[in-house]
Amino acid sequence: MRVIEDVASFRQHHQRSVLTIGKFDGVHTGHQLILQQLRSKAAEHGAPAIVVLIEPHPEEFFAATPQDCPARLSELEEKLVLLEAQGVDVVYKLRFDAQLQAQSAEDYVQEFLVDGLGVVCLIIGSDFRFGHRRRGDFAMLQAFGERHGFELVESASCEHQGVRISSTYVRQQLQQGHFDLVELLLDRPYGIAGTVVKGQQLGRDLGFPTCNVKLNRKSLPLHGVYACEVQVNNADLAERFLKGAANIGYRPTVTDSSKAVLEVHLLDFDSDLYGEHITVIFRHKIRDEQKFASLADLQARIAIDVQTVRDFFARDMPL
């Protein structure tokens, strides 16, 4: 899969495209159904399957503070991995900025889709809005399609028990701790991937060393303490699948910083994982994040949390 950021890069290899446009946050089963449409139409037209990926999310661009925008289910690099697994040929990273915001809907279609990407088929939702003041809509795209000879296909919708599967719906289920349902909605367990970085070593001082995962999110999809499984993406390590207690949030007991952290205490494992790329898979919520009166109180609570995590995993072990 190729990742590009300008039309010139596209034109070096292709003249025509079958494409869809969106944020694709989480690449859930609803997205996967649209990507099936994309692959099918790309094969029909003999053109590459392209996802125009909007980055950053418009909600992030307009938000006054990080708390004002919806939490991301997946960071950009995670999205790219998931999209490649879905058979996408090219991802065009479309930067959402003031210039794009000010562009008219007509210019967006003519200059970007028609002249730039040579669209022969566009798959999009009937509620899609675009261009300055969101004046572009499905009807406008239909008119442009008839004028310029590209096919417009309404994207398929996927439901679970009568509710349309969306990133918002997945986010709501995550916040309620419904991890089995989230796994069904995503067609995979929910996890956060990242690189292990050096922290303040406070966990080690308290007797519970942690792996600190670098986060690049303005807002978090989860807060609290969780039982988790950790996949270490290094084939040279003997132990690549581990269990642990994860804390994701802002560590109110030890810092006033608004910077989010993901820390994982791995059970019965004390090797150095600095620099390794890991995926933290969330399995069960233990408690909400809270502020303690002292580090001693925090230490005592961590001990309880770790035992609770052990008990959670022990109940699923065969006798």
C-alpha cells in the first residue's frame, strides 16, 4: 500500500481511481463493508482502490481544547496498518486545514477529485458534506458525476441490533466497558499500539514497574485501570504475548499535567522493553482513575488492582 500526500505523487503511477473519503477512525466493521465495496468497484473499473483519509479530524481542527473533540479510536499509524490489511491500494492523506476549509465544494470536486485523482467511481455516504460552509452534498456529487462521467455509489451501512455501526457507537461501548461487543464491532479486540518509552520510573519505585507507551492523542477513548493483554511486536523475544494491569489517563496523584499516559505493569515479567512496539489489548475494566492522598495510598491500591487482574485472568484458565 502506498501512502501519498499530493496529487503529483498519485499521477506518477495512476491516471484513474476508485475512491472513498473519510476519517476511518477504528476501521470498524461498518468501514470494512465500505472497503469491500471499494475493492469490488476497483476491480470492476480496473483502477486502484484509494482511501482519501482526512487528517487531522475536522473536530480536532476546530476544537478549542483537546477535551472538546471526540476521542480517537486509532492514531494515524494504526489506521494505515488496518487499511492495508483491508486491501487498500493507496491512502491519500488529505490535510484538513484552513485552506481546505475555505475551498468551495465545486473546486474540491473539480480540482481534487476529477482533475487530480481522475475519479471514475466515488463511494460516499448520503449524508456526506464537504467544501466551504459544508455546501457540497450527495446531490451535488451526483450532478458532477453525470457531467464528468464518474459513477457515484452510496456507501453501505452496517448495523448491530438495529443501531448503525459507527465510530461514535464503538466509542460509547468502549467507555461502558463492553469489550466483547467492541471486539464484535471491530472484528478484532480493541487495542492501542505504540512504542515503549522511558517514564519517571515511579512505578518501579513503588514496586510495580511499568511499560510506558507513547500516546499521540488529543483525547482518550478510555480512562482508568484495566486488565489487559500485551502483544510485543518483536519476533526475537521468547514471550510475545503477556498479561498486565494497564492505567490510562492523567495520573492525578503524581502530576498536574494534562498529558495523557498509558502505563502497563506486566505480570511476572521484568525485562527491558524500551524501544519496542507493543499493542495493549484491553479486556476488562477494574476501576476509574482516581487521585490518592499519598503515594503510600496509591501503592496500596495498585497492589489490589494487580491482584484483581490476576484473579480476572485466572478464572479463564483451564483447570
